[in-house]
Amino acid sequence: MMRSLYAGVAGLQNHQVRMDVLGNNISNVNTIGFKKGRVNFQDMLSQTMAGAARPNDELGGVNPKQVGLGMTISAIDTIHTQGSLQTTGKMTDLALQGNGFFILSSGQKDFYTRAGAFGIDENGTFVNPANGMRVQGWMAETVEGQTIVNSSAAIGDITIPIGSKEPAAATTEVDLACNLDKRLPLIPEGAGPAQALLGTWSTSFDVYDSFGDIHTLRVDFTRVPGTENRWQAAVQVDPQSETPTNTQVEVGAVNNNTNTFEIDFSNVGVLLAALDGQGDTINQGQLQVPVSFDVQRARPEEGGGPIRQTFNLNLGAVGSAVETITQFAEKSSTKIFRQNGYAMGYLENFKIDQSGMITGVYSNGINRTLAQVALASFINPEGLEKEGESTFVVSNNSGEPNVGPSLTAGKGKFIAGALEMSNVDLAEQFTDMIVTQRGFQANSKTIQTSDQMLQELLTLKR
């Protein structure tokens, strides 16, 4: 009879623990990144009053006689299902869609979380403003003029240098993709300037010198008299400037001290070759014509004379009609569609894409990769230990973190300007609360009934 009392007590205690977990779940129903808990029960030891017996020739088998001694908690699981996403509009807020955890650093210790309410401190460090822990990732680096993020390197703090300067860069590449109208009138040899102008098409674009100053690049295309598919290109930088810029072009790495060259097209209007008046020709692959011009020094007394600057005028690929100069029977189009120079600018803003790449937006229109946020995944995320402040730490059964960029090795993707809400379902919690309450009540009745039976036993003496 005493066994039923202890079984009832075990039921009361363990249902109270389940109620504690349910209360914690409901308490965190609006906690971002929270993962709900679940309590599982199992029966405790059983007292064997008689063992089992095998059947024999005369009698059948006998089952064991056992009395259970109550129940206990088998596990308190953390359920890492996806929470719903809520849009916040704050560019530093990050939500995770799929597997993975943000990595936060506090000194020499790493923490893992799904709560992505991040911000920037006064040093530009990407942090969790609630506790100052620093978000981990990889900073971008420049290698041979290319900005890359080495995600195989060790992770570290992310810094977003708001207000930092981006130095000016001189134009080194200018891409042409205009069409020259095949229907323009052929100009006879010896024609005057007014007549030659009828077969000319001009296009212009802004280019930059190493100081970040803007210069006007103009290219005049003129039908070569007496030809069907040849045009002369006259290149000028700052044609309206009072100080000559001494623009010169090279064809085949030969400088003929002139600013003109010629372009040949096939009978179907695609690019064939570029040539100069001395017989130098380029007719394979991507056709590039180097252009050089003078840039006046800011302080002539320190060195005297102008600075010579060179950029490539890219005509396009031989035989191609895509992003190249063409000669079709269509209206001539002005299209210098790209150049790579820019003036000095300041970092004004930044954005984060689905891969966690942080891109800086500068006042000069340049977008530059700054860093990438890292993610950690685990073989057994339910084995992580809760450390408070919506963070987890590695345990003996979670496995070591697999750190890498998003969308690799099963990791999820980032959603900027949103937060992942708690995965607590109130309907489920209230239902479990009712079941837990009934279990608690039933165990209390077990204790009451056993007590009444003991009371009856004690009255037998009277």
C-alpha cells in the first residue's frame, strides 16, 4: 500500500516539472528565436513478485507478476522546429530560414543563437545590442584588385565602417556596344566637311582620372569614303577643354601619335577587326584599343607637367553581336554602357543578402562587399545546452559546430529585415496544460485514496 503513496508522489513531482516546462514555453511565446521544450515520461522500476515460467508437457507458461513503483522523467527535449518570420524593416535584423545558428563571441567563448536582433556599436562592430556579444563571420579582403571573402579562414568579428572613405579610382576599362547605321549615306572620297558630317555618329560618356575628376570621352564614328563596311573612330577626351589633353590611341601595341583608328565589319554587320593607317591590325578575340590622355597635376610645382593616363576602349568580341559594336540597318545608337572608374565616396548604407553577404553602399554609387555572416550547424542540435539570453553552448552530445557560409552543407538562408519568432504553439501548450493538470489531479487522488485505506487499516486495532 505504501508503494501507491510513493507512486503518487512521483507522479505529482514529475507532472509539476512538466508544468514548469509548459509555463516556460508560454512565458517565451513572444521571445525571438526561442525553441520550446517538451517533457517525456517513462515508468520507473517494477517490483517482481513472481517470475515467469516456461510451458511444459502438463501446464502452460506463466507470466511474471510485477508491481510498478511509479514514473519518472525520461527526457526534456528542446524542439528546434522553424519559427514563423516577422518583418521588422530594420536592416540589421536577421532571421534564419532553415538549419543553422548565428555565432556570437564573448571573449574566448562562442555562443550559438537563432535570435537575430543585431545592431552596430560605436566602433562599427556587428553585435547583439542586448548583451554586447559580437556576431562572427569573415571580413572581405582585396587580392590582386578583386574583393573576396575567404570562408575557409577562421571566423572573427565583423566591422561595418559607416562613414569610411572609398578612394577615387581611375577609369581603366570602357566598354562600347553601339550600333552604326548601315543605311547612312556613303561619302565619296574628297567630300567636304559638311557632306562628311552626314555619315558621322558620335557617342560620349564620363570617365574618371586618378584624382576622381570627371572627363568627357567622345568617340566620333565616320564612314570611310569609298567603303561599305569600314568606319573611322576619332577618340577625344575633354574636346571642349581649353588645355589640350593630347588624346592618342594604339592598335596592336603600336602608338602612331594619332587619336583615330578604323573598324571593319563583315557583310552581316558584326565586328571583324580594328586597324590604323600604318597597317597594324587586331582581328582576334576581344578587341581592345588603348587610349591615353593628359591629366593636369593638382600641384604642378611639385613635379611639373601633366600625368599620362591610359584606359582600354573595348570594342567587343570578333564575330559577336552581343555587347559589341555592330553595323546593322537600324538607327545608330549611343551606348558606351560601362566604365570602371569612380570618384571618392563615403559608406552611407549597407545591405545583407540571403547568403549573409554584407555589401556597402557608397555615396559615389559603388557597391563593395564588406563581410559575410557565418553559420554553425550541429549533428544533434537538440544536444545543445541552453545558456540563457536565447543562446546555446556546445555539450558532450551536440557534436562540434560545422562552421561555414549559408546555403552550404544543409545550412539555411538569411532573411534580412526580419526576425524568427518563437516556435511555441499556444493551442498545443494549453492542451498539454489540461492533460498535465488532470494527471496531477489523478496522482493526488491516488495519494488520498491510499491514505484512506491506511486509515481504515489503523482502525482495525480498535
